Amino acid sequence: MKVINVGVIGAGRIGIVHLEALASCPDAKPIIISNPTVSKAKDAAAKFNVPEFTSNADDVINHPNVDAVWICSPSQYHADQIKACAKAGKHVFCEKPIATDMAETIEAINACAAANVKLMTALQRRFDPNFARVKKAIEDGQVGELVQVKLCSRDPSPPPFQYVKGGGGIFKDMAVHDLDMSRFLMGSEPKRILAIGSCHIDKSIEVLPGAEAYDTATIIVEYENERTATIDVCRQAPYGYDQRAEALGTKGMIQTDNMYPNTARLYLDNFTGNADMPYDFFMSRYKEAYVQETLAFCKALVHDLPSPCSGEDGLMALIMSVAAGMSAEQGRWVSFDEIPEVQACTDATHCEIYDPIEFALEPVHQ
Amino acid sequence: MKVINVGVIGAGRIGIVHLEALASCPDAKPIIISNPTVSKAKDAAAKFNVPEFTSNADDVINHPNVDAVWICSPSQYHADQIKACAKAGKHVFCEKPIATDMAETIEAINACAAANVKLMTALQRRFDPNFARVKKAIEDGQVGELVQVKLCSRDPSPPPFQYVKGGGGIFKDMAVHDLDMSRFLMGSEPKRILAIGSCHIDKSIEVLPGAEAYDTATIIVEYENERTATIDVCRQAPYGYDQRAEALGTKGMIQTDNMYPNTARLYLDNFTGNADMPYDFFMSRYKEAYVQETLAFCKALVHDLPSPCSGEDGLMALIMSVAAGMSAEQGRWVSFDEIPEVQACTDATHCEIYDPIEFALEPVHQ
Amino acid sequence: MKVINVGVIGAGRIGIVHLEALASCPDAKPIIISNPTVSKAKDAAAKFNVPEFTSNADDVINHPNVDAVWICSPSQYHADQIKACAKAGKHVFCEKPIATDMAETIEAINACAAANVKLMTALQRRFDPNFARVKKAIEDGQVGELVQVKLCSRDPSPPPFQYVKGGGGIFKDMAVHDLDMSRFLMGSEPKRILAIGSCHIDKSIEVLPGAEAYDTATIIVEYENERTATIDVCRQAPYGYDQRAEALGTKGMIQTDNMYPNTARLYLDNFTGNADMPYDFFMSRYKEAYVQETLAFCKALVHDLPSPCSGEDGLMALIMSVAAGMSAEQGRWVSFDEIPEVQACTDATHCEIYDPIEFALEPVHQ
Amino acid sequence: MKVINVGVIGAGRIGIVHLEALASCPDAKPIIISNPTVSKAKDAAAKFNVPEFTSNADDVINHPNVDAVWICSPSQYHADQIKACAKAGKHVFCEKPIATDMAETIEAINACAAANVKLMTALQRRFDPNFARVKKAIEDGQVGELVQVKLCSRDPSPPPFQYVKGGGGIFKDMAVHDLDMSRFLMGSEPKRILAIGSCHIDKSIEVLPGAEAYDTATIIVEYENERTATIDVCRQAPYGYDQRAEALGTKGMIQTDNMYPNTARLYLDNFTGNADMPYDFFMSRYKEAYVQETLAFCKALVHDLPSPCSGEDGLMALIMSVAAGMSAEQGRWVSFDEIPEVQACTDATHCEIYDPIEFALEPVHQ
């Protein structure tokens, strides 16, 4: 079987996560890594046996032996790097988001389509064994015809003021994952959206505009299949990273719980419960998902299959977060007909629903 | 200690539930029971050692020794019977609803207030040990400042077409309990409400008007304390009666699960899980709640305390269900300022929040 | 249907438990209660509507209208009172143990048999919905052919020194219930037994003789069906009253957990677990079992069925606890052939295994 | 930091497991692998980027650049290969058992001690995050002073007749892991042992001698600290691989559950429980433990620490399994004073209790 030669842009925290994931993937071999602070690229190369390193992302993109580029740079560079990859004929695995605004997102997607390179938006939750199991139950009809989807998503603690400010708010920087998950589970396109937000945790952000002032929000999405998904998000859960899904069908319900580092339970004189707290954030909670998304994209490259999570999927998640912000601000249902960019998305032919049966349910760690 | 002499109107299913609950209450003694089909009254009297029985509810209401009347008749008789009780100076324990329309509800409440008799709306879920525990965690600050409330409520299977038709729909005949529970847990008054409904289970009801056509709905209530409660209801849960609550606060979360007849778990070659299904409906699930609400009202009578769940509480639940219906129909947020009857409710002085610490957390069965 | 007129001996803690249980039983009516301190009998009579009270147990036993006597007196009086009941032709419901030594136990059993009155040993755990569910799974073949039984039994805290001293030790005053449960679940007679004890909690009892010096013990019982049951007991479980069973069969396993006052779970910054502790001791944990055993015995009386838990069952439990003590002291397997009193037990014709399907799985509180 | 050059003997199933584990370990690099069927060595070398392969284990042992040898060959070769490694001055990581009889085990241990090379017995369960968490709770005093240890260990299905025949029976081929775990958790040396076995699953093995005829067994081990550990094992658990531990202390209890591939729960009309079955056997269940033991031994090599699980630990586990067999056969407590080889073990200075806090609780996959 052909091995994919991978170039990695970025040796920061998420770059390291992807190097670890790539180490579990027999089909892929990182051959070069870049980072502006080149010493970080060098260290990562040493640790993960990557033969070359550089300070310049272009060296990665234009490396003659590189088949696919893993973009793990800050968000503002994504769109340009994707377009450069497309120009160089390299497949692209890009950390969410594709770009920071909608026009650039569409441009980047179109560039890949025109160059006939595969583009993967790394919405890793789709590849988490828990969420993938819910998807499978729906696809397989284990819960019957789908009736309703509910998602709960709470970060362990609020981000710094500077992160929130200018980030576009809770729908764009946080709920975007849940909006994508609701669409993934629903297997339908959104029709209209209703959102409401409020601030209860960190009152300092109340001065910020629009959805940036919220740390708590509830969203209802009505889909074309007439089903609704309900999402609640909060920037603080003192008990850890809270990520749960529930799907009700005509034959039953499936729901997922959070993940703990072990199964031990303690029974003391003042409490009986888990011996340890749930995983504390996405780096630990979604470790397996990062491996699975890597395997899934490598499989797509090796077998020339559609990207398991397309650029259009990333675009639609962004559109939904924008529409949620409009709804919360205007206190009304927002129809997706009102958002012109939806056209770019619904026209897409590659908006494949990832098949969790084939990919994600063969966990590497078993 | 004084024993309350109780008269019971109605020897149907719910009447029997209350006779059983009264049997657990040392402060109360049923002395007469009525039922139009007098043989049912006679049988119940024999089984529960009630000395007198009659076919005529007036014999109960006007019995010289009766201190309090338990109204367990069909809903359409409630308002008149409450008013007759008020006239006769008898305290009233009334199965929800107080009346079938708002004007009569207010009349009945006012009649009791004028006659200075206590009126209890039997919203039994407030007295369930599970929901009461959530309330206690909120009141005691165990979860910190409240951030959000979520309720899930699913009946085991849809009611007959004839029950749905003319019943006012899913918000009025089903979600009314959850709307009350959200207000109870929130400890605040509702500001505006958003609802959406759909039909996925029994397509025969789709021909019915308004909310009668829904078997699935989602509701967001924004309260005056700026917090939101999210409620999802469905007329069918193949796995049993599903009644769960979750409250997030600044210090943590509390959530309840459904109840099972035993703790046994089976581990077989194709499944590992509970040996038996959850309790199947309100008669089994809320058995303890029926006892606790009885104890709470008897305590209020003996010690001359406010009714633990007032007529105004019943009225507000009705108002909320009406507003939810408006919202779903009109596809918009409905403000409670738009509902004139709210005035009757918010003017009320007795709208006490029941204290679960004192009452419900001393379960009879321990 | 005939109502059983019941006389109750003893208005102490366990007497009150049985009065409460009798209140839930439509077939039984307490008509007289005795207690040496007559004021306690009077109070109990008032609270539970018992028409007569007395200081003299003989008044109960010889009351002309009494059909059955509930013996809730201290253990040393049991044997004589049973024999008096037999003489008076009254059926007997007797709190465990039948008597404090084996000879008297056999005498009491024989007296009842000779007088043709029913004798029930109130080993309430057999009627607990959780243990009864394990029995049902075994009987119904849900776990296939039985392979192994395991029981864990831990009291919340050690009893006072004076209770332990002279009580015969941990096998007799505590494990006796578990030995009976292992035999009940196994549905076979014990062949040999191995026990080992030690002291880790309250070192003051180490001076006591034999098994009185133990607060922790492990027992293996080999049954005639070649299966073994393993029992571990401890006088202290800081997290509450711990009572669990596990049965492995050729098709699967069934296990029970402890019981909690509600289903609420708390998720805080330093723990995630049950919001409240398990029930703290037998009075709360076995509340339902007390009701069920009462219903079962009343049913046996009304329908003239064998006692659901016979005197011989009580005798065998006693024999097993004695044999366990011998084993621990002598550090060897003790065969039941070595215990002559077993003869009285295995000769018994009434050693019926209680059928949990018929009785215990119709909980009163559903 | 120095990288350990590793030679691997054996490219069978367990050899592959260790190659995968080594891939997660930045301190170790496999440089040669051997297998008698050399094509398997070649395939493994290709898949895991091992530069050299051979059909001859001696090439591995005597390779000049190899620092440590991972022995993954069939058990009968272990002792000789360990001695050859010692002679060549190579550290040894050996799959359990060290040797198939006691004399050879001691010889192998002594050879390593004389050559001053480290010897690790790969008892991987000690490094499982769940069992390690129990150990930590005991070591840290979270459950107070230890009172009792209980272990349950059930294979998913019985091995073939040919595996059982001549394998020494259930204590030696199966319970040996649990005996070691009980000693590990107890942190004390065994004083006497009592075992009983029976056959309920596969009656064909009943013709085999001694403990080979058992598929079910219960063991009590009394330790020098006066505490007992109780172990039950069975060769069949239709619901999957069942591996649970429970430790009771004076302040509380800790217990572990089995592991599932995801957290999803299904609620259908005839069951509510885990959406998927537990991991089915040691390859999936102990995946993380294999990584952790590798990390722990590499750490010992890099920092010149004692072996985290010594040869003496392996020897003692073997001795305990032999003693259990004697007990079951002779129906009596067997004292470890009766086993002369214990001397070799208790004289050992390296019988270190592995510290789970330092090693195992830093899971690679977080």
C-alpha cells in the first residue's frame, strides 16, 4: 500500500497532537515540518523522527515529495496556505476553521476543487468513538426513525478576555463544533435557527459586542427533515469538559457520557462517585478522535475517496454560527434562506456524511 | 396533634392513588368518599377503612366533620367543586388543573382566598425526591449560582386520538408539568417563551389544530433572573417514562435519572444493562411524590402554613402552556406581558416556593 | 377475602417497622399490641389505629380474635413465645432468630409443626426487590445454569462492645443473613464451609473469644450442587450499609447495587458522583422488604400456602453460622455432616424455596 | 536523553502488541526483530520501521547495538533466552512466565542478578490505569488502612482442551495474574492460601488431573499483614472479559469496573444499558497497560532504577499458583512455609512494589 508523505505546518500544541496521531497511522509518514520559531520545528522533528524541518511553510507546501499538507498554523494563515497547497497540487488537512471569514472560506474551497486536491476540515468530534456511536445508531436504525437530537457542550473554564474579544463570540468560537455535530447527526440541512445567549460567569465580557458578551447560550436548529436539534453551551463547567449527545428515535434513545481516565469509583463517608474527574479538555478528551480523523483522511487519500469531512462541512458550520448570532441579537428565528453563502454550500457535491461504521469504529487503541 | 378529617371526591384511578397516599399520613383520616357510580365509592371505602361513602360530591363537601376535601374528579368539575368547598369553609387539595380555562381558574383561586381556605394544586412532581433534590441543591447553593435548567419529559406512549383532540395540545396536557417544574427550580418568574412543535410519532393527529398536532416539542423559557430553562417533551419513549432534570450552576451541575424497580444489572452475551425497565408511568414513578405532597399539605393544614403549591402556581403553569402554544403557532418569542391573566398571578401573595428541605426530603419510606 | 387479625408482641423499633408494613397490607389488621413498658404499646396503638394494647404478651397470644402473632420481642423470648403461640393455635411471624440456641430452635419449630400452625422466620432480605430479582434471574434461567454466587455485606459501623460480647460473633449476629441468602439463591443445601476472620476496625473486641473477636470475615460455602458461594462481611463501611449480590451463570451475570434515596448526581470541581449517600442501615434499606415479607406471609395465611420462609430456613441459617465459626477457629473446611442438628433441617418437608416471582416482584410501591 | 536500542524476539501476536507499545515510547527504538518463520519478522519489521530482521533469536541477543531484549517467544524458550541475555549483558523484558518451572525461574533470575542486568516480568495488569488507580488509593491512604482486597477475573470463553491439558491448570495459567495483583495491592507477602475449584463450563476437561480439571475457582490468600484477599476466577463470562478489583479500607472502598469502547448507552423497549459490550479480551482491555509497562521499564533503564516488576515478582506469582493448586487438591490451607522456593523470593532485595503514581498515572493517551 502506498504511504502518504506528509508535510506539517506548525509545531505548536495542535501540531504536536497531529504528529502523535500520525505516528499511529501506518499509511502516513511525516517528512518535513515547519515552524516560524525553527527550534520548535527541530525539537518536534527529533521527537517524532521527521527527517526535515524548516522555518518556512512554503518549504513544506512545495516540497517535491510531500503528498499532503497538515495545516496546524494559526487560523489567519489557513486560507492562504490552503490556496498555496491547491496551487502546488497537494491535498490539505486543515484544522478548523478553513478561514476566518466566509468569502475566504469559499475561495479556499473553490481553489481545492479547481485543483482537484482533497480538502479535509478537521472537525474531530465526528471521529470521536462516542459521537460516532450515536451516528451509527441513527444510521443503522437502532433507535428507529430519528425524532430529536440534543447536544450539551461546556468548556471547563472561560477563556481569557483577549481570546473572547474579537473572536466573534460563543457561537463562532465554541458552538460551531456543536452546530456541525447536530448537522452530522441529523443527516439533513438546516432550515432555520433560534438562539439566545446570556452572561453569568465572567461579567467582564458583558461590555463586548453581540455574541461576544455571552458565556451561556441555547440554540434550536430546525432541519429540512422537520426534526429539531437543541444545543446548550456554556463557557464554564467546574467538573471538567462536558460533551454529551442524546438522540431520540421512534424505537429508543442513545446518549453518551463524558470520559474518565479510569473506571475506578470511590465510596467514602461523604461521597460515592468516580475516583477521578472527567478528562479536562479537548486535548485529552479527543485524543482518539484525532487519531481517527487522521486515519480517515489517509484512507481517503490512499483509496481516492471523498474527504471524510469536506470544506463545505466546515463552511456550513461557520454559516450556522453566524446565523445563531443573528438570531440571538435580533430575538427571532433566522432562516438559512437569508444567508446568501449557503448557496456555496448546498451547491456542493462533496457534502458527504462521514460514515462512522467504516472508519471511526475501528479504534486504533484496541 | 389534630387529625385532619378528609373527604375525597372521586374513587377512580387517581382517587385510589390519593387514598393510598393518605394511608401513609398519620395526620389525615379519610372519613367520606364519593363517586357517581356509588359501588366504586363503596369498594374504596371498604378497602381503605373509610367509614362513609356516597354518590354525591356535595355530601362530601358539606359533611360537618370534613376539614379538607381532596378533589379527584374529572377536570371539568374542579372549578365548581373548589368554589363549593370555599363556600363551605373547607380547605381544598385539587388535582391539576384547577380549572379548564383561565377565567374559571382565577375565580376558583379568588373564592378560596376570599373564604380564607387553603388551596393546594397537586403538582406532584415538586414533591418527587429526585426533583426535590435538584431544588435543594439550587437552594442550598451546592451548585453555586444557578446558570441554566434543562428538563426532559417523555411519556411512554402517545395517548389515544380522542384524548389529544380538544385537550389543548402538548403544551397544555403534557408540558404544563415541566413548565411548572422549570419555574419551581428557577425560583423566578418567566419573562418570555419560545416553543416549537412537530409530529413524528402518530401522524393521525396532524389534522388537529395548533399544538394538538404536535407530539414533540422544545421550549425555551427566559426568566426574570436572566436565566433560561430548556424543556423538551415527546409523547413517546419506547424505553419507559422519561423524566429528567439538570441544573447547571457556577460551582457545578446536578442531574437526575429515571427510576427503576430494582438495582439489578444483567450482563449477557449481547447486552449489559439494567435488569428491568424504568418505571413505566406516573402512577409508579411518582408514588412517593403522591405521598409527599399529601404529607406537605397536611402539614400546612395542621400548622397553618401557606399551601405548599398554591392555586397561583397552578394558574401560572396554565398561562405558560398557553404562551408556549402561541409561540409555536406564531414562530416567535412570546412575552408574558402579552398575557393579561399573568396579572392575577404575579399579584398573588401566596406564590410560595415549596421548601423541599423541610418536606420532601423526609421520605415516608425510610 | 378474609382479613387476618394480627397481634403484635413488642412496640420497640422493629415492632414499629412491622406495624408500618402491616399498614400497607390490606389482608391484615393489627388488633392488639403488647409491650412491657405499656406506654409504648399505647402510643403505637394510637399511631397505627390498633384498638387494644397491653403490657402482657400473653394477652396477645391468647386473644380470642387473634389469628396470627407477630413476635417482635427481644431474641431471648422468641422460643417460649413461639411455643405459647403454637399451644394457642396461632400462626407465628417471628423476627430472626427463632431462638438463641439450636435445641430451642428445633423445639419451637417442632411445636409449630405439631400444632399445625404456620411459622415464618422473618429473613427479610429474601423479599428485598433487589435480591429477589437475582433469585428470579437464576430461577428463570436468565443467566443460564448457575456457576457461582457472591455476596458482600458490610454494616455502616461496628456495634457497641456490649452487643458483640456474648452475641456469638460475626458469623452468628451478622453473616447469618448472608449465609441464608447464599442458600436461598443457590437453591441447594450446603455441603461444607470454610471461614476466616480477623479484626481491623475496633481492636477492643480482640479480647473476646472465638468469632466475637472478628470484625471482618470471608466465607466459602460449597453446596450439594457443587457450586460455591463466597461471602465477605465487615462490621464497618464508612460509605453506608453495603449489601450486594452477584450471580454468575453459564449465560451471563446478574448483580445488584446499593440503594440511594434519589437518583440525583452531583458534578462539582472535586468530585462527580451520587448527590446523597446510600441508605444507611437496614431500617431504610429494607423498608420495602419488610412490606413484602408481610404481604407474603399474609398471602400464605389467607390461601393456606407453606410459610414463605420456614422455621427450618431459620434453623439452617443458624447451623451455617455455627459451622462458619468452627471453621474459622479450627482453620479447616467443616462438613455439615459434622453438625447433628442438620438432620432436623434436612428432614424438614417445608423447606420451601420462596418464589420471588409470585410475591416479591409485585412491589407495593408501584 | 539516551534512547534504548531494543531487540525483539518473536513476531507473533504478543510480539506485535509490544512493537505497538514501543512505538508509543520515545525512549526506546526497536532495531532488530527475530522470528523462526522469518517472513513474519520481515513483515513486522516493515510495518514498524525496524531496520533489521532475522530468523535467529541469537542474532538479537548478541547484536552489538542492542541494549535490551524484549522476549516474546513461547514460554518454553524464556529461561534459556534470559540466561543468554544475561551472559551477553543485555537487560531483559520478559513476557510472563520467566520459565515453566520453578528451578529454571530461579536460575534465570539469578543469572540476571549475577550479570547485573535488569529483568522485568511483564505482569501488565499492574500498569493498567484501573488497577493502578486502586493501588494509588491504597498507597495514598484514600481508603484509610486497608482491610480487604477482592478480585474477580473471568475470561470471555474457555480455551481449547489442548491449551488446558498440560498447562498446569486454572491457578497456573489464569489465576496467576490475580494472585500477583492481590500481592501487589496488598503490599505484603502471603502467609497461607486456600483454594477450591470446580468444573461447570466445559465438562470435557474433567478428565484432566488436578487443577486442570477446573474452570471455576475461588481463592483466599491470607497475608502477613493479617489481611485477606479473595479471588474468584472463571474460564467463561459470556458478556466479555471481566476484570474487576475492590479494596475496602477503614475510610472507604475503591472499586473498578470493566472497560467499554465508548460511553454510549441505549434505551430501547426491552433494555436500557451500554450500547456496546465490554472489551473482549486482554489485547484490547490492556492496550494501555502494555504501553505503560513499556514506558516504566524504559524509564528504569534510562534512569537506572530497579525493575518496576522484578523477576522475583514473577517467581512469587508462580509459587502462589502452585500453592493454590495444592490447597484445592488437598482441601486445606497451605502455608507458604511449606514451599521451599519462597526462600529465593523473600531473600530478594529487589521485590519492589511498583509505584503507580510515578509511572502508570501518566497515561500516554491523554
